[in-house]
Amino acid sequence: MSLIRYEPWTLHRELFNEFNRFVERTASDASSGATADWVPPVDIEEYADRFVIHADVPGVDPASIEVTLEKGVLTLSGTRARPVEQDGIEHRRSERVNGRFHRRFTLPDTADAEAVSASGKLGVLEVVIPKRAQEQPRRIAVTH
């Protein structure tokens, strides 16, 4: 005999989460003309000589992603295409959001804006932002 664990609140929690996603999406669309349908999650790492941003963009062609840098603001944007509808589907659960994404980051003064590079591989966009060499304090000799 096998035991089946009964969790009475599982369906309630799923419904609540789905409702929250709907409300957040609707609220963001209504507020000040939102420009994005979804926001890719990112990891940001800082090293001694560079910053690295990893953005999860599965299903997005790296060639279609726009990476721009203007006045110290790095912008990542692009579009994940809606899958082609197929006939004969009786039921569908769709959790992946399609459409336009947009993400902005304000870079610190130490960032070298001229040497930023980006590459995409396996659904992850990697943006490398080198740091400029820091000016060392100048020692001034005191004369008598």
C-alpha cells in the first residue's frame, strides 16, 4: 500500500499565484504606458576589473536582442515571438510570457562605456562591462 500525501491548499496556492501574476501584468501595462510584456531575470557580478550581467532570455534569438548604452544607462531589449498556434489542441497551460522585454541598468562612473561587449549562448545573454583604470592619488612633495 502506498501513501498519498494530501495537500488541501495546493490548488488554492496555484490559483492565488496565477491571480497575482495577472494583476501584476495588468497593473504594469496600465501604468504610464509600459513598454515591456516581461522582464528577464538577471545576475550581476562585480570583479576587480569588470562587471558581468547574465540575463535569462530563453527562446530569444541573440541576434534580435538590442543592447544600447546612452548617458551611463545600459538597456537590454528584444522580443520573444509567440509560438505558432497548432490545430487539434484540446487543452493548453501557458506560463511563458511572450512579447517585448526591456531592462535598464545605471552604470557606475568606473564603467568603461567604450569597451562593453555582449554575447548570447544557450538562452543566456552575457554583457561584460570593463572598469576603467582608477587614478592613483598623486603624492605632492612639500618643500621648505
